[in-house]
Amino acid sequence: MRIFVIDDDRMWEDYYRRVLRGYDLDFFHDGVAAMAEMDDVRPDLVVLDLLLVGPTGFAILNEMRSYPELASVPVVIVSSVELRDELADDYGVAAVLDKSKMTPRELRACVEECCCAA
Amino acid sequence: MKSEVIGSSAGGLSSGAVVVAHELKAPLSLMRQLALSLELEDDKAGVKRVGDQIVATSERALRQVNDLLKVARLDDALFEMEPVNPRAVCDDVVSELWQLFRFNRRELKIDYRNRRHLVVANRQLLHSVVYNFCLNAMNYGGEELPSEVMISDRKNGRIRVAVRDYGPAVPTRIWREIKDGFVNRPLEIAMRPGSSGMGLYIAAKFANYMGADFGLIRHRDGTSFYVDLQISGQLSLV
């Protein structure tokens, strides 16, 4: 399973590598680079932060949804932003996790569930 | 904390306090996640690495809190000006930050071109200025080239201490505010934790206190933030 992790804070990269050990992870620190890669490679899952330098996570999400081949890619939002529960429905994302409240086990379980469903 | 740090009041809590809370939420969230993830580690090296990351992240957050406390106490004139060797200060900062840069998959190098003069500064405040410049470069610098801590002589009897990054251009609005010397609030470089521009705000305050010129140069491929400091009349003993 190939997972794109889009988060501009590099300190989180090591964390994701350890928590999601066993998955094929590609890291992107801005949305432009991630979208460029998605032109060539369709990920099985996207783990997306919202507050990024450059295009926000919402912009990336909207962009993905505008392409038929990417529209169905499951997205897990992992962000420090406190979001409404309905956001998952509004944007059609698989899950929304709060960086300040989630646990590593919850993150891994969420990713496993998305990958199983994919 | 003083009102000039806090900024305008909004919703019962000042905007500055909101920025500070936002800034500190990022390292606190990361430290919590790293601590929780320790249970996933089954070898000593992995545990040590996570421990080092927690320490580096907490030290960075603590330094930011300490700097904000210093900003609040600037008016008390607690920070005496003295002859300071800028190379020694920059060496200290680089030594302090190399591990944090490594965890961020970044590099930091030095490029000293000044003759060995002392500058008139407060050592603690100059350290904070350079530290905050470096953190800014770490957050916004590109991945291909290392950020550089540079010291050079100026023609006007000053020495420039600068940090050069190879990241995206600073927004024109921010550039203008700094150029005009209007840095009275954290500058929002990007709306995300850790990017409120708090470090630049702190650096500008400390530079102003030391009578240094604070500014930035926009390059085609990045930005240099700098302070120009008065050369001390005292001969360098180094």
C-alpha cells in the first residue's frame, strides 16, 4: 500500500515512519510537490495536514476531488486544527484526527482500516 | 506580558496570546505523540532517538517561552550592552541547533568573512536573534541547500550577522513591514503552528534594543535575515 503523507513539519516525518512501519510512505512538505507526484502515481491513501506553507490541505483536497482518478483516493486528515465533526462528511474524507489528541495506535488503526477498505 | 507583545484584544484573549498558544501547541502535540510512540520501539537505539527528539523539541519550545519573557522585560533594562564576539555566539547557536536541524533533515553551515571584531551587543539577546533566524530558516529553507549563518563587515562601521535560507520568497507584505521597521506583532508567514513569525518578531525586538539594524534581503532563491551591529571599540581578545 502506497501512502502519501503531506505535512510541512519535518519533525513529524520520523514519527510517521515509526508509527506506520510496514507501509510504503512518500513524504511531501508542500501541496504543490504532492499534487505533481499524483500526476504520475495514484496513492492508495493520503495522510494530509491542513495548515501548510503554500496551498492549504483544503486546497489539496479540492484539487484531488476535481480529478476523477484521484477523487476516490481515501484521505485521512491529521491536523492541529480543531475541526467540526461534520468535516469528514463535508469533504468526503475517511477520518479526521487531531494531532493533539490522537494516539499512535489510533492513527495506525485508522490507516489500517482505510487500507483494508481500499 | 506587556500589551505591545500581546497586540490587540479580541474575544477576551489578546491576539498575541492566541499566537503564543498556537505556537506552543505544535511542540506540545509532537512531544505527546513522540512519548506515546515510545511503546512501539523495541530497540534501545530507537528509544534513544525518540528521547533525543523529545528533548530537542522541548528545548526549542522552552527557548521560545524564555525569549518571550525577555521581550516582556526589555523595558526593565536588565540586558547590559557589552563587547561580544559574534563568531562565538553564532558557534554556540549552531552547536545548539545542529541536532534539531538533523531531525528536520536540514543542514546548517557557517560562513564567517569578518575580520575579528567585537560588536556592541548583549550576548543573550544576540544569541536569541541568531537562534530565531536559524529556526526560521529551518522552517522555510529549501531541502537542497543548507542554511548559512554568515558574518561580514559592513562599510558603515558595522558588522552584519545574517542567516541565509534557500526557501520560498517572503511575502511582499512581510518584507515591507520589516523594511519599514514595523515589526510590532508576530508576522504571519503562514497560518500554521510554528509559523506565526514569532521568532522574527522576537529578533526584531532584541535588535532594536541593542541599537542594531534589523532587515532582510530577498534573493532570487531565498531570503537573508540580518542584524547590523556596531563594532565595539574594545580590541578583540580572540
